[in-house]
Amino acid sequence: MAPKKSVKRKRMSTRASEAPESNKKAWKPRGPNFSAPTEMVTFFIGKEGSDEKFPVHKEFACHHSPVLSAAFNSNFMEGETQTYRLEDINPSTFRLLVQWLYHGKFDVFKQDDLECADDENDPEIEKLWAAQDLDLVQLWIVADKLLIRPLQNAVIAVLEEFWEEPFVRQGGPTTSWIPSARNALLKLPMTSLKRFFWIWQLF
């Protein structure tokens, strides 16, 4: 009788580190997930000398805006310094932008949020509405500049709700913000400028 042959079985490893390179799967997150929590960029809002500084996670800024992604990952000044300046908007407008970058929404006030809101002729209430309208228009403009289309659509949805529904806000759209937004509007590409005034005419 022939002797039994010793058969050695190859041990199969189930460890991912030993898997063939071609079999490894990479998980791609749907959005920012703080994969680089210490990488920050700095935005300077307003004219130099009277500007306000906003640190923002680079991952969030670059994910939502191809313009910012190109700037911060370039060899130009923005890439070298990891800073970006926006001169034609107010800090209050940029706060709305940052809220949207992180949460996908931004905070605005409505009729019921104001004290003495029933008096639509109150000049102080009119100033609040005008300031918020200016912030929203500037937000639409900067979203156009940074190519953040979902944010532009979100702004238009809010303006439509405010300006068309009296129970949300009395008095309709304000106009006192127009001189403040004029310079920024004139810097828009003609296609964007036409789009903005087409939207304005809807209300």
C-alpha cells in the first residue's frame, strides 16, 4: 500500500490588507464627512481694512463650489495662502452661506418671528425686511459667482415664499436694497444678470 501523501492546504487570508489590489473597494462618501477636520480655509468678507474673517472647513467649501475647489487647490494666491476674499457682500450674507455649506439650509425670519409684526407700516420692521432681502439677493449673487446652483435655487424658493404669500410676510418685496446690490449685480455675467432680472419680474 502506497504511503499517504501529505497535502498542505494554502491558508486563505480574509484580511483586507492582504486582498489583491484589484479587489479592494473604496467607499466614496456622498458629501463632506470631516475626513480632514483640521484643514481650514479663511474667507475675508468686505473691503480690506474693514473686513471680517471667517474660517471654514476646506472640505465643505470645496465640495459645494467648483470655483473654490479650483482656487484653494491651485498655485495662485488663494491656493498658496488658503484665503479667499469676497468684497461685495455683507458678513450677514456670508453667515447664511456658511450655514448652507454645513447644513444645506440657512436661517431667515418670517412674519410670526417679529414682535409687533401686525403693524406692517412700522419703519423698523421695514428696515428688517429690507436688510434680509439684501442678504438674500447678495447670497444669490455670490452663489452664482461660486457656481453653487442648489444654493441659488434655495434662495429663489425663499424669496418666492416671502414675496408671494402675505401670511408669511406682509408688504411684499422691498426695493431699498437695490442701490446696495447694484455694483455686485453689474459684475455678473450677462447671462446671470438677465436671469436675475427675469426672476425679479416674476414677483
